[in-house]
Amino acid sequence: MMSTIQLRIAVVLALAAGGLTASAQQRPPSADKYPPNPPANHVEVRFALGKEAVTCKRFKLTVKGRERTILSGSFTSSFSTPPTALTSPDKLDITLQCGEHKWHFPEVLPQAFQQGWWWVGTDYPPFQENFQEDERFKDALWIKYLTADPIGAEPFSVYKFCPASLKDQKRGPCNTD
């Protein structure tokens, strides 16, 4: 029979093992490994730093188009798509914040707001598979990315990266948002 301490350790280890399995928040390699589809007119958001998931009880999202705010608020894991975002003739400015981590993408296509997923994160070498073959990132110190993954459409990414040659400059892409 297990002691209370052994039982607690076993529970913690089981939770940690389950957490590690569930924490792979990078975009899954195939659609059959995706989480269940979000409801109609919703985007489900997942965050990662490197290969580790970042769990947010609530994340902040601001979407702007032509100097006006289309959506601003705090959300648990998904948000309802604002119709004006989908019909915008212009690219949109998106800022996301999960705890102390912040991402800003100034030129996102309105198609990102179709029902589906956003995979948001910061990746470091060696990069996840999606970025390994891209020559633009061969000397990057990090990549901040938003991969929009609409149901029934091709996913696309917007990103910002820090080339090693610019890491010590006071202004430029290597500074945090």
C-alpha cells in the first residue's frame, strides 16, 4: 500500500507526464492530430516558447485596422471573429499578450480571422520544422510567429525575427515589442 507522500509524488508525476504530452503547442504536423474544431466564427489560440507550451488563463488581444480598434479584450482560449476583421480591405495590426510574453504583428491578412486556430509563439534554434528550411532564418536568434490555420484553407504565417548580425543594435527587429 502506498503512503500519502508516495501517492502525492505519483499524482504529481502523472500530471507532469500528461502535461508534457499535452504541452506540444506547436502546430501539429497533420490535421488528424489537431484539437477539436473551434465553434463557428471562433479562433482558438495556442501559445509556445520554443517547444514548450505557454498556458494562459487569459490572454489579451487587440486588433486594429486603419487607426481604429476592431477588437480588444481578454480571452480564455478563443475569441469570436469580428465580422469587420474578415471583410477588412487592409491588413490588420495584431497584438497578443500572454502573461509577460507579448507578440506584435503589424500586417496580418484578414483571412487569419476565419474559423480555425492561431499558433503563436517565439521559437529559438534549432527551429521547429515549419521554419527550419527557410533561408531567411538561417542565422536568426529567434522568430516570433503567428500561424493562422483556418479550417479548410491553407495555413500561413506572419513573423518577425532577429538576425544575429543585428542583435546588439538599439533599434530594429531584435528589440522586444
